[in-house]
Amino acid sequence: MRLVRLAEPSHKQGRKAFRCGKSQLDDWLANRAGQYRRNDLAQTFLLIDDDQEPPKVAGFYALSSASIHPNDWPEDLRGPRGKNHPLPVILLGQLAVDQAYAGRGHASDLLVDAMHRAVLISEQIGTTALIVDALDRNAARFYEHHDFQQLPGHSLRLLRPLKSIRELMKL
């Protein structure tokens, strides 16, 4: 398995064949990931199984920039942040694993890679956290297991401060 950044038109066939069990994620990878890349809206990273012919997309995630209002932070994490200015964050917009590869830890591996990239990005630009909009409560539990916290009033929007990610990765 290898992780690559989406490059059009490579991996088009593998993206069309991807099936994670959530049609909106399958559709996003097949039909919108390339558009988002071309328009500089998001970068998608593919976990490729080269043992398959043609190579198969085993999983993917996408990152983009975003911002949140300071009042949307969990109260125990607010600290001395700007009171009225949006805070820069990195949005983990999509993360999914093909059903054929489910249960092998690939979702956690993809999340760890996304967190590592978020830390690297934070060394180049100001950003405070990695956030995610979980698709459903089951997905939210996955992120909570990885120490993401719900944002107040948003049961499916979760956040993990980059400071805690750096500590986890000892970066």
C-alpha cells in the first residue's frame, strides 16, 4: 500500500470503483475530488493497493483550509484566543475506506497521516486545529476515539487542537 496525492487523470478508474458503503463519499471521490483539486479547494490523498490490477483505491482523505468562530471552540480549549476573529483551521473534509479493506486499521492510518500533514502545514502557515464534519454519529465516535472533541452545538463537528497532535506525534 502507498499513499499518494490525487493527480488527474491518474487513478480515475480506481476512484470510480471505490465503494465505502456511503454513497456521498463514493460520489465525492469519483466525481468531485478532481474538481476540488483543480480549483485549489482541497487536496485528496489516496491509499493505493498496487497488488491489484489495475491498482485499487483502498481509502482516501481530503484536506482544505477553513475557519471557525472562537465561540465554537469547546470551552475547556478556548484559552486566550481572539474573541471576534475567525480562527484558521484545517478541515479534514472526507475520510473513507473501501469496504474490501474495512477492519484492517486503514481509517486510523489515514487519520494519523492527515494529522501529520496538518502539523507540517502549521509549520508554514498559522492554523490552530484539525476539524472534521463527521458524516454520522458512528463516524463521530471514530474521531472521538482519536481524541477529537465536539464543538458546542455541533454534534457532528469535531476538533483536535494542533498542540495536542504535536504532543501525540512528539513533533
